[in-house]
Amino acid sequence: QLQLVESGGGLVQPGGSLRLSCAASGSIFSINAMGWYRQAPGKEREWVAAITRNGDTTYAHSVKGRFTISRDNTKNTANLLMNSLKIEDTAVYYCNFLNPSSRVSWGQGTQVTVSS
């Protein structure tokens, strides 16, 4: 079974940058479209960015131009480079497969706090 573990979160000031990583573990690995999601306190989980198997990327309007999603199929990782961070970006960030049929259980995610 495949497990996805997020890391790289932390406390940053507005305008700062942070790189998140999503590592796959286990004996099962699917080359599928990956996505980053986030959930702020009191809000529903929302989609942030996606990347296909071939490397095509898509972003939510709120992060377009600031975030960059990438993947390394050899290392079974998906990364999210976050630049020009805003206070509104504060949330727990999760990674998962975009295809609902391929999604695994949501993990603990990694906390990103943007504050001055």
C-alpha cells in the first residue's frame, strides 16, 4: 500500500518562501496526477496545485504565479515551492492523487504558518 508523507512546513514571514515535499512510501506506487491541497482553520480543504504524469501543471487562482508544483517520479516525490507567501496561505498542506479512485487516506499534512 502507498503512503504519502508531507514535510517542509514551518513558520515564515509574509513574502517569504517555503518548499514542501510529498514523499511516497510503501510497495505500491502509481504514476498519476498529483495534487497539493490545504485546509485553513474553520475552512474546508481546498485544492491548490496539480501536476500530471507528464509534468503539466495547474494552479488555483489564489496561488497562481506564486506557487510551483513539481514531481520526481524516480524519487516518488511531489514538491510545492511557495513564494511570496501571504498570511492567507496559512494552512495545513496535504498531498494526494488527483484521481478520486487513486486517492489514499489523508495524512497529517504539514503546517505552514505565515505571520509577521
